Amino acid sequence: MAKKSAIEKNKRRQQLVKKYAAKREALREIVRDQDRPIEERIQAQLKLSSLPRNSAPSRVRNRCEISGRPRAYYRKLKMSRIALRDLASEGKIPGMVKSSW
């Protein structure tokens, strides 16, 4: 089980990403637009850099929804390999069986 503080910190980051997503995207569009004057683009870049760091989507860590583990995460299932194996062993995932040879 991951530290509760790390899980909560990641949840706060996810909330900030949602909160600032539209504003961040609008500023990024201004910065990328080559037809706009350079002064306007620089101002947009400064505003973008003044937003909270944790509002950037790359700061969010994929974590297992069951255990909070940050490594060995399956995006499709939103869980770690260990949680996946535990559920499979209990027979809670249809069609999945433990391999043996």
C-alpha cells in the first residue's frame, strides 16, 4: 500500500489539472499561433509559466486505484500488476487464469 500522503497529493494534482485545463490550452494555442504578434505570444508564455506547476498534466502520476502503487501500472485496467494478480487469483476477473507450465 502506498503512502496516503502521496495518493492525496496526486489527487490534488488531478484536480488542479482539471481546473486549469481550459486556460492552459487557450494560452498554449496563443503561443503556438505564428500569425500573432511576438509580444502577445510572449505575454501568453509568461502567463502560462505563472500557472501552478501542479496544474500541468505531466505532473500527475498514474497510480493503482486499489493499492495506490505508482509502478507496473496497466492503463487499460487502472491497476498495478500485483492488484491484478490478486484479483485474478480470487477469480474476480472473468477469463483470467494464473499461468502454469
